[in-house]
Amino acid sequence: MLKVIPINDNIRLNYIPMDKLKTTSMGMYIHRKLKKEDASKNAILPHILKRGCKLCSSSQEIARYLENLYGAKFSAGIGKRGDDHLLCFEFETISDKYAPRGERLAAGVVKLMMSMVFGSLDEFDKDSFEQERANSITKIENIINDKRIYANYRCQEEMARGDSFEIPRLGYVEDMKALTREEVYAYYKEIIVNSPIDIYVCGDANIRELEAEIRKGIEGFEFKKAEMPSCTILRRNSQVKNITEKLNVTQGKLSMGFLTDMKPTDENYFALLVANAIFGGGAQSKLFNNVREKLSLAYYAGSILDKFKGIMMVNAGIEFDNFEKAYNEIMAQLDEMKKGNITDLELEASKGFLINSLTSYYDDQHSMISFYLNEKIGQTFADIDQCIERIKLVTKADAVDAMSDVKLDTVYFLTGREEQ
């Protein structure tokens, strides 16, 4: 289904044909290796670039330009997938065939996208830089406000000590404060010609017309061939880390980090995917039905995989006094998995849960783009139908075997109780 068109050594245009929706979605993703010295520059750059370019010199002009494309949507930000730090620029417009007067809306969007990334003004506007730096600092400081996200973030940070994965997606407050616009501008000029770049188009589009617009947007640039950042899975600590942090909270947040010792390219990865779904991946899972429903030990309880780093995270919202009971029950349910105590209903319901999730991507262009981007970063290069077929083939024995190497690495508990 995915069609890949090489633009040059660094840039790939990826086309996902989809004619069932009346929109066309696009995204440009600049891949950078996670590095502490670059993290804050990466985090602020998309927000500066979205403020103005040679095609539209201000936010107001960009807004008018998008409005003339019948209200095309646009966002910019920073992502983190394994060891890949992603500068993201995402757009959505009405498909050309629905344009009232036959306008080439997709080409208009691509023209803006290319100017935004490759047609920056000769320097960053001082006020825009100062505002975006202040906004970036606020975002970092506000992570703590969502305690569920904060607990998960802190647990992963502790798991990844000494690994590049501990570098935060949004960068560091002190580094952000120290940035100058001249420094960030010089960095920008360097990375746009020295980074792998993926452009995705999902919808019903004239892809050759868009390819021509992309080639026009990079005329005059000299690119240096760059390799995709490689992702390595986390290795285990010598012993389980236990961290308790006290904040002014009314509900405890328990995050438990497990290491799977499995890469997304491993043959039995899909067995792990199914095993995680059985363990804590949905309303049919053991954690939901035992920790939350049967024993009422948690307001929420579930597990999620980070395939790029070989991590399985369990997150639960609990009463402070229920820490030990909730912890013990989570470990007991993992032990049940390893013993093979999985019902046929649990297996089939969990496979159905995963398949339904994948099937839903056919109705969501941004999810389709995200899926194929993840496949590229994970170096697995499967399509949705192939993933569904692999899931269907997973047996109970496969799931048990995949779970056998999953081991607890870090326990993080956010509490508000004085004695903790």
C-alpha cells in the first residue's frame, strides 16, 4: 500500500493512497539522534519555524494562507520514538477533488510546508524566539501538573539512566534559558541538510505534482547524506530500582517499568504484543479485570509497550494504603501469564482488541501516517494487513514464551502521605 519515492539521499516521500475520506493529511518528520546538547534546540525549533517563512512572513499571514485553502489545519511540535528525536510538521486539507473551483489544495499545503522548513527567513525574529523559548520552558515545567503522565515519565527516566532515552522529549529548562536565537538559527541551517527527512501524504492526491513541489522547495540546497538514528533496547539494571516521591496529591500513582529483552524486529515480537494485551492492554486484560474490577485496588490499571526500547510500562492510580496490595497483585498476574494461565477467551479477546485497533487506522489518516512512521523507525516495514495476519497466528504458547523474559526493572510510586 505504501509507495516510497526517493527525493534525494536524505528525503523520502511516502504516499499512502486512501480515497474513503474527503481529506488529505501530510506530515514532515526530521529525524535527529537523541543528544543532550541538542534536545532543547530540537524542541524549540518547530515552534519557531511555524511562526514565519519566506512564503508567509508571520503567523497572521500563515493563518490567512491556510484559510484560503478552505481552512487547512496545521501543527508543529517535537516527538520522541526510542532514540529518535522527531521535529514534526503536520497538515490536513480538503482533497483536491472536493475543491469547489478545482484548486490544487494539496500542492498549496506542500508549498507552505517546504517554505516553512527550507524557506526560513534570514534570521529568527527576536520576539518570536523569546516567546517560543518562554512557551517551551512553561511546557517543561508543566509536565508535573498531569500526575499520571509525570509518574510514567519519571519511571522511564529512572529506567534509562545512562542511556540516551533518559533525555526528555521537551529538553531542559536550563539549556532552554541559555539558548540564543543565533545559535538555534545556525543549528537549523545545519540540520535541514544533514538529517533524514520523511514526508508522508495520506489520501487521494496527485503525488507526482506534490513530488515536483517538494523538489522545487529544496532547489539550491546541498545535502550531506545522513543515516537514520538507530534504536537500541534498554538493558537491565543489576537490581530492581525502587523510587518513592512525595507530592501534594490525593491519589497515588504507581508506575512499574519492565524490560522485555525484545526488539521489534525479533520473530516473536507479535507474540509479545498479544501477551501485553492479555496482561494489561485493554478492558479484556488481567490487570483491568483483577486489579481494578475484581479487587478494586486501582482507579485505572493497564500496561503499554514501547517497542523501540523494549519496555513494558504498568501504570495504576491507587489509594496510598493500597500500594503493597496493588504491587503484589500486578506481579501475581504477571506470574499467571508466565505459568500459562491464559483462557481461550482472554487470548481471542486480546487478539481481537489489537486487530480492531489496527483496522481503525483505515479511518484515520494521521494514525496511518503514525503507523508507517513507526514501522520506518523500528525498521520493520510491515503494513497493517501483514501485522493483522501475524497477530492471528499467535498461540497461547507463543504468548507465554514471549512473557517469560519480561522482568521488573523499576518501581516508581508517587504518594502524598507524610510517612512515605
